[in-house]
Amino acid sequence: MVSPVSRTHRLELDDQTLREWDAVVLASGPDGIVLDRSAFYPGGGGQPPDHGTLLWGGVQTRVAGVRKGDDLYLIPAEGDPLPPPGTAVRGAVEDARRTALMRTHSGLHVLCGVVFRDFGALVTGGNMEPLTARMDFNLDSVPPGFKESVEEACNAELRLDRQIVVRELPRDEAFAIPDIIRTATNLVPEDVKQVRIIDIVGLDTQADGGTHVASTGQVGRISVVKVENKGKGFRRLRIAIGDS
């Protein structure tokens, strides 16, 4: 999804590999720091916000989180200085965390695509941390060997190294794509007119606002750690992402 909120140009939506950039502070205060340009992902869709730093005038301000409101606010670490409005800064996203989250998020889309393709189940919830995640599905029951078969199918998709394409489409055009919403409830706000699409070519196409790797081969390996019964008709799959 693409949000109309904020004066900040969101660089991570254009280039998910970007880790450093120059910017100017538009505002700073108790709510946080607002930049004219930022590659810090603010969180959403189960993906946590980025961490990182701002460098300015020989000073470092650690970014401990990001919050969306009427602007995109960078939350400084407790006790760190605030750069005044008009200050030129150098922003840097913490690479290891972002890359791990990108691998994890793309891995969840592979999981979603496999479970939808093979079992026809929609997603009812999910959450992730770097290299670990859960996803909930509206599955009435699971057949024998379900955990092992899902894991095998997911890793087969990773070995195929499918391209992951990011594009934006007008809302009407996006919603004309079959099964573009893989959640049981449509979470795209009505005021979003341009919808961001994540397409794992040949497997899964979804509306999504998060950050992703360029192909499934970059995810690594998916382990289905546990399948939990969360009530009638609901199953939770917990996964871990490892190296190939």
C-alpha cells in the first residue's frame, strides 16, 4: 500500500537496497524527527520498523524506531540529541536488521503462496522479527505430514529463485487482479488510491507495503518450526529463516 500521509519522501519504497542517504530535517521535537527524505521503514503489515542512525555536525543520533502519524517520525534513542530543523543529516539504516527482515517478509509471502496454492487457505494474521515469524491461516484441519510438506514446498520455491517484482497500480486496476488480497479481511484503507504490489513471479501476488529481497533465492531456507491449533478453523505456522 502507499500512504498519502507525511511530508517525507519514502526512499525505501523506490529502492529497498538503499541503506545511506542525505536529507534535511524538517522538524524535531517530542514527537520525533521529520526528514524530507528517509529510507527508514516505519513498520506495518507485521514488519517492525527499522533502526539506524543520523549523522550531523559530528554528532550521532540513534534511531530506535519510526512512527507514522500526520508525518513520518523518527524516534531517537533515549538521551540522544535532536538535530534542529534545517540541519543536513546523513541517514543510515541498520543493514543486518533490515536485510534479515526483508528475507523474513519475503519468506512469509512464499509461505502464504504455498498454503494458498496447495490448501486454499487465507491469512488471518501474522507477525515477524528478524529471521523468525508466524502466520495464521483459516484452515479447518491439517492432513498428516502437513508441516513437512509445507516446508518442502516452500524451500522448493526458494531454490527456483523466483523474481520478486515491486510495482504500484491504481486501486481499481490492482483489485482486478485475482486473489490480490490473501488475507481474510481486506486491510487496504479506502483512501489509498495507488496500491503497492509485491509479485513473486509465478507463485504469489499481493498488495503489500513492506520491504523484500529481489528473488526467493535470497531468502535462504525456511524451517516450519511448529503448527499450532488456535481455535476452530485456525492454524498458526511458526517459521525460522536460515542460510541455504
